[in-house]
Amino acid sequence: MIRYEYPFNERIRTLLRLEDLYEKLNYFVAQTDARQHHTAMLTLFDILEVATRADLKSDLIQEMERQKQILLPLRNNPAISEQALDEILRTIESTLTQLHGMTGKFGQHLRENEWLMAIKQRTSIPGGVCEFDLPAYHYWLHLDAQTRQNDFHTWLSPLRPIADGLSVVLKLLRESGQSSQQTAKHGVYQQMLGGKIAQMVQITLDSNLPCVPEISANKYALNVRFLSSSVSQRGSTCEQDLAFTLTFCNL
């Protein structure tokens, strides 16, 4: 099965983008090849750009405080696992402590690093980070992998609270999902929402189906059109009836 997620607002869209970037960054930092660490560097700059467009710290703190107040009254509820509840509450408390401990603007320590900003400026130019453009960066890429990884950990450490915070919020969002089995007749599905509030929708279908969902939605209607997954041209609508799982998520 393969799952597609579609955010209904800019806040969730930003969190999903950052989640994807953090996952890629962690993967490439863990590798040892210099070219993989170059990709990690580019991803770090992407995180810096995306994260500075929103007040992430206050948004995450506000949301987790709200979730904590919702979860606390569930203690001693026989229908709720005490162990699972205590675990998520401890995670929320720990993450809140980290976020409250953050000072200054997100990524300010990176912007104050002239060496990093020189690289960032050149990355906007196609092929702009060749060795003759940035000899100091070329030298760094030839250092041993452990040294480069240590540098990444130094740069990333102040950014970890945001990564942990968005992970908690997205976990709670996904676990809030209410699923139903649906069928797209001739590759098209529509559901009237009648003002029903949702922050994200998930569509899960068999990965063997050569189709991908094209989703559009507002508070009144959800429209899904399944397109053929051709890589040579823009896909046409799949004419067959398609079974899929539809999940609405809302914190």
C-alpha cells in the first residue's frame, strides 16, 4: 500500500515539508560519501528557508499545550491505555521543555556563520559550488567523514527541538484519523464536506495500481481524480473503478 497526504492549510503544509526535509537530512548526514554530505548541506539550507517563513516555535508550543490539556483528563479512563497516555504526555512535556529553551530566531546561528552563508549563496547558481568557486568548501568535503558529521551535528543541534516538536504534532494528527473505504468510479471521487473541519486527508491505495491521486479540497468539498502514473507525459484519468482508503485527520 502507498499513502498520499494532502494538507488543508498552510501550517500543516509547512510541517509536512519540514518533516520530509529532516528525514532526508538525517539520512544523508549518516552517510560517509562527500557527495552525500553535499546533498545534506543543500537540504539544511532548504530547512532554513522553509522554517523561517513561519513562527514555528510558538505554533508548536501552542498546539502541544492544547493537546496536553485534552489528554490529561483521559487519565483513569478504562478505554485508554495508561501506558500509552503516559508515554505521549512525557514526550509532549520533554519536547515543550526543549522548545521553551530555544533562544533567538530559528537558524540564527547558521545565518551568522559566514562560511555557510557563502556556500548557501553559491548554491542558488547552477553549478555554482565547483572547487574553483568555493575552495574552502572543496577542502571541507575532502576531510574525513567523521569530521564532517561532527560539523553537521553542531549545526543541527539547535534545530532539533523544532524537529521533535513537529514530529509530535504530526504523530498526533495522523493518529486522530478516521478512515473509511471508498471507490472512485471511473477514477473520480467527490465528497461534500458541508463545512466539516479537517486539517489533512490521507488516501491509501494498492501500490501496484499505476495511478496517483490528484487532490483538491476546501471546507465544502473534496475532489479526487486518479491519474495514470506515466512519466513520459501528464497522466490521463484512470477509467477503472478504484478502491482506496480515505482518512480525515484533525487535531
